[in-house]
Amino acid sequence: MTATLGAPAIETFDSLDPATGAVLSTWPVHTDEQVQATVASASEAARWWGDLGFAGRKPHLAAWRGEIARGMPELAALMHSENGKPYADAVLEITLAVEHIAWAARNARRVLGSRRVRSGMLAANQASTLEYAPLGVVGVIGPWNYPVFTPMGSLAYALAAGNAVVFKPSEHTPAIGAWLVEAWKRAVPQAPDVVQLVTGFGPTGAALCRAGVDKIAFTGSSATGRKVMAACAEGLVPVLMECGGKDAMIVGDGADVKAAADAALWGAMSNAGQTCTGIERVYVTDASYDGFLDELTSRAAKLRPGSAEGASYGPITMPGQIDVIKRHLADALASGGRAVTGGTVEGALVAPTVLVDVPETSAAITQETFGPTVTVTRVADVDEAVRLANATSYGLAGSVFAASSKAGVEVARRLRSGMASVNSVIAFASVPGLPFGGVGESGFGRIHGDDGLREFTRPKAITRQRFALPVPLTSFERPDGVTGQLVRLARLRHGRG
């Protein structure tokens, strides 16, 4: 749609309540020129912000964190209405996000500050240092499923590293993104342009890629990620890709099947299954299968989707995803699978669904469903479970339940994934010091932890000559006999290796 605010006319779009379809708010579709102007002003702010240093930035980040924490009830209510998730889940998401702001601000100097590096024998006269400089302006393209926690993994870490940020939230959750940016402006009124907002659809994201940013941090589908990478390639803009997943849980012999079923249910159904690190497949050894399935089915039957108070999870946020869920369910059932519970879709509400006997070639196994569904497959042993769990183009995360933690860790190491939890699910996301990211179709680069801070910097190596070598090695005045001496020295030090 278009709206005229004076002149000229501007294009706008509506944010909708996913439960009812009602219009919640209206937002501008920023043009290429507007995005470029936003990035230009962020570039000016980035110089001031970077010059503050770690100690100077830390209190401003604390002020922003405090603003978000104090506004948690308001923000959680907004998340409930615009994203659809239950209020309690929104509070949990915000709590995790502010923890990450605190960790990034507290650890930035330790991770990124200047440090001495051993120079080695041939450069013994050099004092060597390594430090990490901010990039400048980071463009963050955020998702709708975790509209506070997930982009905060880029926002907070990029800011703590000394960058300004231009944030494009999903077109499905623009008001949540705007709330975070306005919270920054309230907390840091002397530097409002350090964090800025642009809104719109795919072309707005493409414009951000081409607007002179120094890096793009993207969260979304692999298909959209390829488009973002193509746009960034035009200007050799580096990218961080946090894409989807088809995460598996393995339940082995002797595992606590009650605990495993409880974790699988949360991993598969919380946030209506709209979790990139959610559990979409479970492989259970023969000895544990019946007990696990009974527990999972009985627990799943108690869940209630909806938007009213007391609902276990909310509606599907993105209308187009409903068709994907329906298609995966139909394919699973048509190919011989059975829904032992659920399997129905009413409007935007999907019943908690547990599928069994689904062939490994089914879309419900091979493609990301992103709904409150999970397949459960009986396997002979853990080796078969690992093989099937790894038989995917994705590689984001996974979970292992085993009779002992040691055995679980051994299996977790064999999973082709960037993250794994043992005798729990998605626990790695709650640890700020751990890097978050995947491999393959799940993307590359890392948010969170030391790696997440370094992701938004460029390493700067500096050598300073302390004294001149008695025999110059990098000079046209080098004596003729030096070459032979170097040969003898290399053989002495390394020839026996």
C-alpha cells in the first residue's frame, strides 16, 4: 500500500497479529536512497562510538540493557501480539538477550584488546602485537521467530566491538525491532545514530547490503541467505550467515526416557516449532523406543496451541509457513507415516504432532518444517542414529540423551553440527560464552562468545622494531654468507622433524 504524509507518497506495509490477522501497526518501506542515508549517518556515529574504547562503551551498553530490562513487560506484551508467542516465553527470550548484552560488554576488552605475540627467532628484534579493530557499520537483518534474542547476538556483540549498527527487522515483526532501537535512543540520547532502523521487505535488505555497510549479519532461510550473499558479493561485503536447521535428537540405550521426552517436546513444540535449533527428528534405539514414544505422546497430547492465556504455544507467525507444514504432513502420511497425536491444522494453529514410520526420503525428514511437528524413528543402535542424523544438508545443532554424560559427549562429537547438548536441549544458546552457528546449509560465521565478538572486527597485526639485527636479513646489503648460515640453522632446528 502507499500513504501520503504530506508529499511525496510513500509505500507502507502493515504488521499483523498472527492469531487474528488484525492490523497492529503500519511501517514505511524504506527506499534505496533512505537506506543509504541511514548508513551514511551511522558511519559518522561509528567513528565517535569506536573512539570511546571498551571502557567508554561499557556504561552505554549497560544503560541500554537496563532500559530493555525495565521495559520487559511492555516488550513481552508486544512480542505476544506481533509474533504470537506466549508472554512467558517472550520474557524468557528477553532475559537471555539482556544476559548477552552484559556478557559482550564485560568481555570485549579481554577478547579484542591489544595483546603481545611471540615474534619467533627470525624476528627476535620485533615487538609483535595483535588487536581487533571495529569494522565500522554492521547491517543486521533479523528474523521473526526470535525477534529479540537472535538479532541481539549480532547487535550487542557488534556494538561491544565498537561498530555502529543499522537494523532491519523482519517485515513480520517491525514493531519489536523498532522498540529495541527506541530503547537505545532513550538509553544513549547523546548518540542516537549508533543504532538505527530500516524497515521493509527483501529489496530493503538488498539495499542495506549495497549501502556501504562493512558487514552483514543475516538470520533467515538458506534460500534468502543466498540472495543476501549475492547482493553483498557485488561490493565484497563480508557476511555472517545464520540459516536454518533440521536438528536431530538421539536417544540411546539406558537413557532417561522421561527426561528425553520432556526435552524433545520442548525442542520440537516451543515457539510453535519455529526454532532454527528446534528438534525436528528423533532417532531412538530399539531398547528405549517404546518407553520414549509413550512418554512423548502422552505429554504432547496435553499441549494446547492458541493465543489466549495458558496456551502452550502460539500461532504460526508467517502465513506462508502454514502451507509448508501442511505439505510436509501430507507427504509424511502419504508415504506411510502415522500421526500418533496431532496432525491437524486449523487456521494458524497447528496441533502438536508426533509422526512415526516416516521414510527418510520424506519432506518431513529432509526439509525444514518449522512447525510443532516431530518425527520419531526406531534405530538399531547409536551408530545408525548418528548416520541418519548426519544425512542432511543442514548442520546447525543437535541433542543426545545417553546413559552417562561421557557417552553422550562422545556421540555429540560425532554429530555434524556447530552445537550440541547432552542430556538437555538447546542449552548451548543460554551460555553467552559459547559460539552459536552451524555448517553446511545452516550457514557460517558465529554469534555469541569470543568468536561472536571477533566476528565484527578486523584483526590488526603490528610489529615494532626494538633494535637492529647485527646481520640484516631483509636488505640488499645482506652479506653473502648469510644464506648458508640460514640453511644450516633451518636444518638444525627443523631437519629432524
